[in-house]
Amino acid sequence: DIDECAIGTHNCSTAETCYNIQGSFRCLSFECPSNYRKVSDVRCERISCFNYLECQNTPVRITYYQLNFQTNIVVPAHIFRIGPSPAYAGDSIVLTITKGNEEGFFGTRRLNAYTGIVYLQRQVKEPKDFLLDVEMKLWRQGTYTTFLAKIYIFITAHAY
């Protein structure tokens, strides 16, 4: 694998970030939706919400992740872990893939009250890119807070 991002042979624009994958690269750009501000290269935080329902149902934070696996990954494979930090006694989460899993390659499950995982539940036979929206609703002291993980998953051909 040649790291095109490190040696500068990629064609990403200045607005994009180069992400190296096995045998290639991807140009990614992370934009915050309106009413969110960028607080790091990979994180947006909600600026405000105007009523109780909106505060409950829109993510307080959106974080972008990039994962790279080869087609020969053994399934089921735990590929992503999520939970509040810090976690407190009485916390409880609900984890849902809200977008990007139309073909059913991925699943979620709770490991305990405050930790969940995303797993690859069936083999991806050909190289393929996915963008999953994984929503974590945290129940803490009588209130739900929503967090959104946007996970880019690049499945590449395995190197022999």
C-alpha cells in the first residue's frame, strides 16, 4: 500500500481531507449542518435548540469516524464501540443505525446499559464504501440526549 495522502499524489481539494485506504485513498469533507458549529476536524456541536422536542430529537454532537477493513474480515466483527464519556450509574443508551444500512450488512447491540457496538453481520464480498449514521440516545436522569456518529467504512480488497 502506498500512502497517497502522505506523499501528496492524491487529487483532493483544499476543502477535503485525504484518507488513506488499502491500495487507494478517499477525499472526505466534513460539513456541519446549520445550527451546528465545527469544534474540531471531525466534530460538530449544536449551537442552540428552541424547544424541548427539538432538544430531545436533534443530536447535541455529530462526530465523523473513518474505518478501513478488508473483504476477508471474519464476521460477525465488532467494528465500532460507542458510549457516553463519562458514564454514570443509571445511564442507559439506545443505539440505532438511521442511515446507510439499507442492505443490512451492519447491526447494533448493547454490551451493557451504557455501551453499544456496531458490528459487521455479513460478509462484504467486493470492495465497497459505506456511510452509516449511528444514533445514540442517552437516557440520563430523566432526559434523552442524542449523539450522532457518522461512520465512513471502506471495505477494500484483501492483500494476498
